[in-house]
Amino acid sequence: MTSSSRLAQTLAQTKQTGGEHSPPEIRELIRGYQAGEIDDRLMTAWLQAVCDRGMSFEETTALTEAMAKSGRIIEWPPEFRPIVDKHSTGGVGDAVSLIAVPLAAACGARVAKLAGRALGHTGGTIDKLECIPALRSDLTVEEFIGQVARVGCAIAHATDELAPADKLLYALRNRTGTVRSAPLIAASVVSKKMAGGADAMVLDVTCGCGAFMRSLPEARTLGEMMSHVGRRLGRRVDVLITDMDQPLARSVGDALELDEALAVLENDGWPSESLRELAIEVAAALLAADGATAPETSRVRVREALQQGAGLRRFSEMVAAQGGRLDLFNRTLQPSGTIQAASTGVIGWIDAHACGQFVRANSAAPKGDVHRGGLRFRKAAGDHVERGEIVADIFGAPEASQVRDLTQAVQIGREKRRQRPLILDRF
Ligand code: URA
């Protein structure tokens, strides 16, 4: 057993018994895992202990810093600053970044977004963006900087150069069911923002059954942790706690969500109002993140940019700069089936977690195949339905039992469940 392996074992035991780690111990743990000196089994035991016992602000700050410094940290030339970035802690039907990033850039913000892939039942921005034929998300640091300078925005996957320790841990957490932990999520998100060199970050902390943080107190704890860590590391942080009990959009699934995000940018009438409104709010927060633009002014500018098609033009420029062929993206996906109302009544609630699980279980087709699994709702909470009426279209090839389970996710009763506001808290 190497000394790093022994350390990992000791730290897992310390954590399980309620102890606290020192910053040098955390740095050595991350270094050892990245160097391949600690195997996945030992690291998983430590992750499990963190999921069970949590971490203090100090430990989380040390973990964030260790992961950010596991690779390069982008130094932006002063003339491009402030650089802003946005991240969501994960949701279902959450294509906000695809809309908010180009919209904010169209209003003058410089948005350098480092994004991730699907995690657990939640979707990933990179997977959605890669539905565009030929689009490259693996930009080198130089390409990333050059694009933000020219176009005003880029959405890239953190390459091996940036926060590589997060990439390794992210994949391990996804394989071992150790995702739902506030300090692990906080360190994962903020380390990527640090590596990307962001001066300010807008963090969307999702809350509800479709999120990793199920309750408002849990979401607030995560938001406060990220805010504390980000500020301790010298960044401006704006946290929005948002509702994720139901899918945010009418579509769930990479290609379908991309199509709906494009429809928002095109000012089409059919997309979800919640998706549109949250994207506007996040874009305004990105614009106001320079500390010089008032939030109300930012909102007005973002709405104007959306109406005038400036967000769509910026999105097309960003995609073209990343080699993508938006003209080849197939937007006429054919459903393979439907979900029908199990009874007559009013749709009270649509279970976001069940929708996310259904889609992830049906998204195994190879990259580049835009006919990946998904759902698109024809009905929403509050709509009256007759038994057997179509509630949603299904895409992909799910098994009959999965479709049956999904039918249960659409809860029908006498009235709509009382809906929470889209933005539950902000600080
Ligand atoms: N997004 C991330 O980047 N990391 C997490 O752990 C969860 C959501």
C-alpha cells in the first residue's frame, strides 16, 4: 500500500467518525488520486464518508482549491475582464445555459462557460450542445480564450488541462452513487469556475425532486457553501435557488432540449415559460455580474436582445466558431410513442426525477445520434385531461415497463398542486 493509499484510508475513517481534515491532507488526497496512487475503491470509501458526514467550509474551500489547481488556471488579459461564468447544480429539462450564455454575450458580457456532461439523472450542457453536427466542445485553452475574445462567449468541456481532478472525481461519483453531497457538488462546480478564470459566477442551485438538493434547507446549505467558498477565493458570486420539482422545459433529452432552447431564442411561442423566464433572469445576472450594471437595466437589455434576435445570432456565431453545423441539426424528430393520461382530471404535478431517469436510461445511443431518448410534454400541470389523452411524446426505444413507470410520473387529480415560485431564494 502506498503512503497516499494509507492517507485515503485514514481520511475515510476520520471522516466516518466525524473528524475534520487539514488543507494539506486534502491537497495530498487529490494529488494522490490524480497521480493514480489511490485506487477507485479507496477514493469511493472517502467519497461515501463525505456523503454521510459532510465537510466544513474550510475543508470544502481546501478541496475546491486543490481541484482547481490540479491543472491550469486561465489568466485572462485585463482588457477582457470581467469574465463571467454560469453553472447549474443539475436539473431535468434545464437548457438554461444554451439560452442565457449567448443572450448575455449579445448584451456585452464576456461569458466563458466550462460545462459538464450528464450526471446521475440530470442532463449535461455539453451533451446537448454536441447534438449539433461537427461541434467541438473540447477547445484548447488558447481556442477558448480566442473565441471569448472574438465572439463574447464559448461553452466548452473542461479539457484535461483544466481542473482534471474534478473530471476524475466527477466520473467516479457518477459511477458510485456519491453525487448527492453539498460539499462535493460545491467543490466540483466552483473549482471549474476557478480554473476557467471567472471573476464572477452566477450559480443556479436547483431544488426539488429533480435536483440533487431535494429540500429548500439543503439547497440553501449548498448555495451558502458555494457562495462562501467562491468569495473566500476572491470571486463575486450570485446564487439563485430555483425550483426543480417538475421538468423546467417541455422537453427532456439532449436533442429535444437543444431544439426547445433554439425555439426560445427564435421567440417561438411554444417553449416552456419557466425555461424562458429563468434564462432571462440568469442572462441578466451574468450581465449585472460586472457590478456596474443595475439588475433592472440588465433585465430590460436582455429582453430586448431576445426580442430582436440578438441572442440567436450570438448562439449561431458561437456554434460556428466551435465548428458546429447548426444547419445540419435535425429539428424534426419523430416520436416513437406516447404517454397517455391514466385517468380523467387535472394534472397536478409531473415528477422531474422520474422523467430524468427515464431519459438517462434511454440515452445510450452513440454520440452524434440526435435521435436519442427523450420526452416532450404536450400537457402541463394545471391542464385538464381525459383518460387516454396524450400527455407527452416519447422519443427513442424505451421498454414497455419504463413507459408504464413514466405514466405514474404524471399525477392526475382534482386540482393542480400549489406551485412554488421559479426563484425560491437569491443571495
Ligand atoms: N455540476 C457539477 O459540475 N458538479 C456536480 O457535482 C454537480 C453538478
